[in-house]
Amino acid sequence: SIPLGYFGGIGAASRLGVLFKGGNYLDAITKINTVVFDKTGTLTKGTFNVQLCKTQPGISKEELIRLAASVERNSTHPIAKAIVNHAEEKNITPVSTTEVTEIAGYGLETNIEGTRILVGNIRLLSKYQVSYPKELSAIPDTIVVCAIGTEYAGYLLLSDSLKEDAFQAVEELKALNINNIQILSGDRQSIVTNFAQKLGITKAYGDLLPDGKIKYVEELRQDSRNQIAFIGDGINDAPALALSNVGIAMGGLGSDAAIETADVVIQTDQPSKVATAIRAGKQTRKIMW
Ligand code: ADP
Ligand code: MG
């Protein structure tokens, strides 16, 4: 049975925008010493903007944007939404595509009039043995590359930005004496490192496939001294949320899968509510004992 005090704690936390799915998590959250954030949509706004488009000779920007948008229409990824919006703004009408395959952590693959089309990251091109200019690896922003058949066709450069509240989130956790703060992401390492440095986070791991995130949290769990809170918003994050000691979903724009799997749901888009949740747990303990 749940001691009465927890009901008061759950109510108080919910008034602060943090939903605890049970009194046991109010207790568990006070023991957290390791906080692992997903990047996109959790610490960053997750709303990308297309900054520029670069094509191979013989392909126009309009063609490349049309191609990318036609394929991305079939995806709900934040990157996909940005590309579809960009085409719309430029009055570029996508063509209809059938049987588009989404490969988590890579991008999309389809067939248009008998030609294989790839839209995703450079890892996707490598997977299909499509060669691309070496310079692409050095671009310090998120890029979406396209291939037509076996040929690299060009890229779109997108930017995301940190939430103002992400700085607050780190500051408040450190004030609670939680110094083991980490970022996990499927995005490229250089981008993840850049955001992490701005936030004062030293442990930042990029280039992770959805499976890689799960394995990483599993490994952390092997050492019982690590009491882990994982904070994420995406469908991909559900397994990591389930594996951590306390799984926390960003409820604002988060996916249903993340919200359902989590033990605690933040009802805004503010990662600093993680600290709010920990303080609520500690406050409840103080009242009870
Ligand atoms: P994260 O939420 O950490 O970015 P994901 O697994 O969702 O992790 O994505 C990892 C990477 O895979 C993205 O950064 C992007 O490069 C690529 N990717 C995934 N889905 C798409 C898509 N629909 N279009 C283009 N690239 C994609
Ligand atoms: Mg995410």
C-alpha cells in the first residue's frame, strides 16, 4: 500500500506540471544521481529549419527539395516535418511516392519510377554503398543527404537550437548536487558535442543507433551505484525510458509511446522540470519522515 503522504506529494508535483504515475517514483527519484537526456526535442527545440541546399551538377535546388519532401512526407521525424514545410514555403509540390521504408537512425528508402531513392544521413549512404564527397563529414550541422540510384545528389542543411530552459535544467540539477549529467543522441557526434559544451555537459554521446541508446543505458544499469533518470520524447526513447530507474517523458510535444512508458511525465516542454520533480520527491520524504 502507498503511504498517505505520497498522495500529497503527487498532488503538489502535478500542480508544478510534473505527473508522477505512482508514489514509489516520488521515492525513487530522490535517489537519482545520473541524469541522461535525449537531445532532439528534449534539450533542443526539435523544430529544425532548412538553412541551405547544395546539389550536384545537373540537379537543381528545386528538384532536390521536391525529391526530399516527396520522401519525407511519409515520416513523422522532426527533420521530415522541416523539409516538408520548407518545400511548401517555396511552393514546391511533392510527387506521390509509394512504399517508403523508414530505417530508424538512418532515414528513408523508396523507389520512384524504378530508381532507388535515399533520403537520410551519411550513414544511410554508406549502408547502401553510395559514395559521397568527404567534406560532408566535416559539416558541423545536421545534414540530410539524397541519393538517386547509386549517385549522391546533394544535401539540405538544417539547424535546431537549444531550448532556453535547457541551461536552467543543467543549473538546477547541479544545484541539487547531481553532477553526472549526460546526453545521448542519434545525431552526429560533432553536433552533440557542440550543444553539450554550451550547456556545460561533459558526457555527450552521438552517432547512436536506437539500439545503441538502449545498450548504453543497460550498461549504466549494470553498476547498481548508478541511479538513472532518462529523459526523452521520441518513440525511439521508449526502451531507454523503460530501462532506467526513473523514466521521464517530455509530455509537451512528446510521442504517445514515450508518455505511456514513462514513470514521470513533464507536462510542459521544460527539461528543468526534472529538477522540480526531484525536489518534489525530497520534499515529500521530509514531510513523511
Ligand atoms: P535523435 O532523436 O537522437 O536525433 P533518431 O534515431 O530519431 O535520433 O535519428 C538519428 C538520425 O537519423 C537523425 O539525426 C538523422 O540524421 C537520421 N534520420 C532519422 N530519421 C530521418 C528522416 N526521416 N529523415 C532524415 N534523416 C533521418
Ligand atoms: Mg528525440
